[in-house]
Amino acid sequence: MTESSGFGHEDTDLSLISGCEDTAVGGEGEPNATDTHLALGSDGRPGRLGRYLLLDKLGQGGMGVVHAAYDEQLDRKVAIKLLGARASACAQQRMLREAQAMARLSHPEVVQVYEIGELGGLSFIVMEFVAGQTLDRWLAERPRSCAEILAVFRAAGRGLAAVHAAGLVHRDFKPTNVMVSVDGSVRVMDFGLVFVDPEPGPGLDLGRLDESELAARIGAFASSMDERLTRPGTMMGTPAYMSPEQFLGGEVEAASDQFSFCVALWEALFGRRPFVASTLVKSVQAALAGELRVPTVPAREVPAWLRAHVERGLASDPSRRWPSMAALVEALADDPTRRRRWWLASAACVTIVCAAFAGAELHDGRAREVALAGCERDGQAIAEVWSEERRAALAEVFVELESGEEAWTRSASWIDRYAQDWAALRTQSCVAARVEGTREVEALAQIDACLDDRRSTLAGLLDGWSEPDENTALRAGEAAAALPPVATCVDERWLAHQLEPPAALSREEIDGLRARLERAEGLELAGDYRDALDLTEAVRDEARVLDWAPLSAEAELELARLHTNLGDYPAAITAAESAYVQATAGAHDVVALDAASLLAFVIGYRQARTAEGETWAAVAGALVERAGLAETTHEATLLNNLGGIRRKQKDLDGALALHRRARAIREAALGSEHPDVAGSINHIGSLLLQQKRYAEAERELEEAARIWKASLGPRHPFMSFPLKSLGRLHRARGDTDRALRAYGELLAVYEQRGARAGQAETHATIASLHESRGEARLAAKHRAQASALEAQEQAERGHSERGRGSGAAAGEPAECEQASELASELASELGPPSIVAEAAALRASGATEE
């Protein structure tokens, strides 16, 4: 079904390591007589390799020969890659690198490495045996639908995303390096060219090569192409799937794997590769020019949205492709033609389940039908808090606000998806326990309790939106995105930490208090700190009467988060320490972890007591390991907080490493387009800016701005962070035009939320930029605006101070309402438990924006 032309020429495997010139006679991976004797044995029977009995030969390529084998010690079938005894040191190095790279990965869609060894002059890798066929053979076996192709490629894409999250680049993704097992699972394999992703450098900007430079590079490439196919040296990969930057000597990063992936996906969908020409060089030119060729009669009908997604991954400029492999996989799963309102989700789920059993022999058909109907009702229970009526009522009050209509559209979309996920998960878990029998009923009770908590949090958020103001509308998308994910309710690691109350206590009373606590968290997400604080204090007091430490710890932790949001750090520390002590006494590791992480943030970052903050971070890190919560959002938050401490200590490299780890975890857990991911990316960008690594910083800051703009809106407070940094970056580079554009957008963000201090500072900066260009009239205009805003701010601050004094005398301890406004005015990306809880009143504490 495919053509031999694609990127143009034959699928020659350029499995060559850069700089390796020491070839061996007969080829690096070519088995010699000794290898063949070992494989077959002297009597023609299967040979041995230590404890492994060699079976069938599975394949052979430039890197060696692969055999099926039997591990007698562990009683399992494995695959063994053998490198010939005459292989060069270069090939030995490459095999070792492959094994080390694969051993760093543990992912269901990446082939697992078990062992690397040497015996009798033979180097070998022992890896997982996958019973199945390569992706190219799977595609050729019979006509495949778009849905089938997408399912397999999404799985392979998840494997590639895991490779990238580990800091690796595959560099030779193609259908023959993907296995489709007999059970339908997918594995990415063959990491012979894998490369540890270096600190990004300036690289090769393909978009800025002029015609003469491009012609020179392509000419040099053409003249050396024949030699490259046969000589170890300068190029690695398979030409049919290689990215333009691989051909032209540019920096090869994760975006290159994405290009290769999209070439393979295009080929699978359309029956031919995207850049077809008479020669390889012309194919490279077509790729650089974006000249995609769609067959007159394609192999199947490909939806427009899908074609657009793949075309983006095929962009010649790596910066114009998807921001990450995870983002592309997420987009491929989001078929706009199949979207439905959330209230159809549970019914559709049950329909699928019913269809799955349509041909089965049912012991009691009527009982099964009743059970399925009950599961469907369980899924529809989300309508108790999110119904068409509730949706319409909230829309009505939102649209009355200046920015309400746009905010509501974005927020309602988040809630629709959340409710849909809730309904589907509730239905699926019920079916698994009550119909299929694949889940214990006791486990279902835990899942249901967790989902009930999530529903209560959603209810609290919606209650907080019942009387919205401009601030509420501005932060609504942020709050919706920060709802605790429903997926954790079926995560065995998380469920293992859900504690049951003693039999002597009323389960109904405990559940009621927890539901109120979850509602308080929802109010917190909505920015309604006063009501959230009152409700949480009431729950805390009632929990003390019950004398059950885990529940008291949960209430104290929520109080600590609320006080952090209000900028009352002494109260936050007191509550967090109490939460930690009670959680430790009650063996509630998750709460103890979150409390320690919060203390690291407040003490180490907000109060700049970095040594004490590091101590609490170490405690939290130990709890991550003990609780088995590595690679979860709990660890990501801790890494984020510790990154802030490192920044305070001027350890920029250490901070950068921590934020990059946090980003990888958040992308895997939340999806690459989630606002929390943008928070990590923004930290990375601002740290790179501090190090004057301008090109890298610009890329990261632009990406953070793009995600926040798409998910939260162009005037959301978080947009001020990347925009301000980008303004500084362009100014440092002497690019006043781009600096003025960035500061102009920043000014619009400050104006949206009425932040006079921010507006004044930005007007003053813009004035300086105009002065540097000799534009005196424009400079004077902005200076005047800055002065007027500063005067208004000083007058307002004096009025507020007088008001705060009289309020305190009248028994208003914290001026919650004003603090809430300040928290909205300047939101930091640091701190648990979510981007909303990260909002703290820096100016209330006298701090300045970083």
C-alpha cells in the first residue's frame, strides 16, 4: 500500500554514529560464521548464550541480528539482539548506548530492556519479546480504517512522548521500529540511534537560511549522499522518515521525532509519503517548502481536522510543529466531529459496554440488563451539580460582565469535559465491578467515595460562581482547569492512601464533613476565600470533636492553603505544621506530603528562609518515595517549590533541572496543554532568561504564553509573566520593535484587571524604549500616564491602609475580600495544590514581582 518514494528514496538504514570511523570488515552488525554457529549449535540445534536458549531468528539489520530466546532461569521468552564478534568499537558503543537508553524507560508502549552482556566476544541486549508484527506489516495485512490507524499511532506516540520525557531523542522512528502485538498493544523499539537530549543550543534555523545557503547545504548533501549510505559518519536515521534538520545538519531534538512520526502517519492514512519527488534531494526541497502531495485517489477518506494536525507536525520549521509529542497525541485523540455534550457521555459509555457483550452467552440476561441500567444511572448522577439548567443559569450571570461571555465559553468547556470524564469513569467502574466482575466491589466503594468528593468540589466551585464579578470571570478558566482530576480515583497508588474511619465513628458523619471540605476547596478555586475559610474552620472544629487525626489533618491543610492565598504566611505555617503533625499521627501520608511541600514553599520561597524550606522539601521528598507517589502531580508540585528555593539561592542550573522534571511529570499527568504545564514552562523560560540564554528562553516563554492564552485567555493575569519576560528579553537583545509589542500586550493584561502599579511600571518601560529611539513625544505621553497611575495607586493605598486599620479595630482580622483581590492581581505559578492555590498576594506581603 506504500510507495518506495517518500522522503524520496529507498528506506536505507543510516544506522551510523557521528564521528565513528572504525569500521570492521564484513559490516558492523553482520553475523560471521562464529555467530551463526552460536545461533544454531554444532549439531544444527538451537545454540545457547549463557542461560538463554536461542530460538528463531526474528530479523537482521545494520545493528546486528535479533533472535527469539528462552530464559531458562526466569522461565520466559525474550528477544536478544546480537552484535557480531568482528564488530567495531563504534558499533559496541552504539549498542551499549541503545541498552542504556532503553533501560532508562519503563513504559507500556516502549520495549523493555532486561539485560546487556558479553559472552565469547559477542555483545548482546536481552529485551522484552513482543509476539506480533511490525507496524508496516500490520498496515499491509489488510485495509485499515482511520480509527484503527489512529489508535495504533496514538499508542506509538505515547511511547515516543515517554522517550522525550526521559530526555532522549529516538532519531529513527519509522513503521519498522514499532511492534503491534497480537493483543493489539503497541511498542516503540530499536533505539540504536537514540540520543541524550543536550542542553538546547542555537541549532540551525531552517526558516532563516537564504536561498544560497540552502542550495549550498543541499548541494553538499547531494554530493555526499552516496558516500553517507555506506560510510559511518555524519548522518543517522532512515531517509524516508528523516526531518529536514537531520538532512541539513541542524540540531536534532524531540521535534525531529515528531516529524518522522507524522511522515509515517501520513503514509498510513494516504497510502504514500508526504514529500514525493524524483530524487532524494528534491524531496528534501519539497519538505523545506512544505509541498505536501495528496494522492488523487487516497487510500481512504481522511478528515480535514486530522490532516491539519498531521500537517502541523510536518512543518519544515521545528518551532512551528506541535509543542511536544504529548500535545500531538492529545490532539489526535480529540476528534471534533465526535464531541458530545457531557450528558450523552455516560449513555454512550454504556452503549459501548453493551455492544461489547452483545455476542456473549449471558448467564442471566435480565440481571445483566438491570445492572447496566444501574451503572448508567450512577454515571448520570453528575447532573445533581452540573445540569442544563445550572449551565444556563450561570451563563446568564456571566454574560452580564464585560469579559464574562468569553470567560464563560472557556470555563464551561472545561466543566463539560470534567463532567463527561466523571460520568464515564463512574459508569465504567460500576460495570467492571457489578457486570464484568473484573473489579472488587470493595474497590468500587473507594472509587465511588473519591468520585463523590470530586463532585462536591465541583459543586463548591459552581456555588462560588453564582454571583460572579469581573475577577471571578477572569479566573474562571483557571479555576475549572484546577479541579482535582477524576482519573486519580482509579489510580491504585492514590487509592491505597484513602483511609477508612474507625468503626466507632459514624461513617455518615465523616462523609458529610469531607463533602463540606471538598466544597470549601471548590469555593477556594472560585476565589471565594472568605466563605471557604468560614466553612473550613467549621469543619476543622467539628473534626476535632470527632478526634480522628486524618480528617483534622485534611481540614488544617485546606486552611493552610487558604491562608497562603490570602498572604497570611504565619497563619499558613501554623496550619500546615498542624496538618503535618496530625497526618503523621494518623498515617495519612498524602496529606503529610502536601503539608510538607506547602511549608517548603511558604517558608523557603515566600519568606526566603531557604535552609528551613529545604528541610521541609527533604521531608516531602522522603514521603513521595514512601508513599509511592513518584511521577505524580504531588511530586511535580514539590519539584516546583524546591525549584523556587533554588532560585532564591541563585542556583539557576539546579532550579532549571527541577522545573524541567516538574514539566515532564505534569505533561504526562495532565496533558501538554494544561495551564499547570505552562507554569513550569514559564519558570524554565525565565531561568534561561536570567542566564542570558536568549534563544532558548524565547522559545519557552512563547510556548508558556501560547498555552495560557489558549486555555485561560489573552488577558488572564498569568499572561503577565511570559509577556514581561519577553519584553525584557527583546530589550536585552536590542529589538525594540518586539519589546514594544510584548509590553503593549502586557499593558492590556494589567488594564484588564485594573492593576495600576503594573500599568505604571509598564508605561515607564515603554517610555524608556521610545526615548532610546528618539521618539520624544511618545515617550512623554507614556511618562505622563505612568505618573498619573502612580499617584492614583498611592492615594488608593493610603485609603486602604486607613480602611484596614478601622477594620481591624472592628474585628476584621484579615480583610479577606481585599486580600482576595490582591491575590487575583498578581498570581505566582509556584505552590500547591494547583494554579489557583498558587495565587498569593505578593504586594500584600510587600514583595515584588519576579
